[in-house]
Amino acid sequence: MLKQLKEKEAAEPEPEKLKQPTNRDILNSQFGDRAWEVYNAAVYQYPQVMPQVEQILIEGIKTGKIRDIIDGAALMGFFRSIGIPVRLQTTIRISEKGELKTLEQKMKEDIN
């Protein structure tokens, strides 16, 4: 009888353990548009302070102080307001006859 009970227990799937959301999951629930691009640039440029900033964002989301979706511009504004001027790599492209060209390519063509 005990053997049968153990076999039955082994055959039954264990209830899934409640998975705690990671910090990335929590941020992902509120980040939209280009927020991850801005966030990752901030982590790369300011690795010493970003863990504390991340905790502030997480707490704001958990407590409901941050309810709206955070896009890249809003996150950039937040970082600047707390003294973290995040720089993003930007390129200027020109559309000419359905083809995108960098400003450098366009200037080279105009010179030739």
C-alpha cells in the first residue's frame, strides 16, 4: 500500500513553484518603445550608480507610483532629472530615391 502511494505521488506532477519575477521582468512590464536602449546605455555608461537607480524604478513600479508605460524619451528625461546624462549613438540618414544614406555618404556623392 505504501509503495502504491509513493508511485502515485511520483506519477502526479508537482504543483509549479511560484516564480518570483526578476528585476528585468518587472522593468519589462513597464518599459516600452526604446526604453531598453536608453536603459542599457545608462548601465554601460554609469555602472556604479545604475543598481541603485534600478532599485528606485523597481520600487516605484511595485508600489504603483509608476503606472504608465515608460518610453525611451521619458526614461531619458528621468535620468537627466537625477543627474545622469545618458548619451545615445545617433546617425543622420537622408532618404534619396527610396534609399537611406548617411550624411557622410551623401556628402561624398555631392563632392564627386
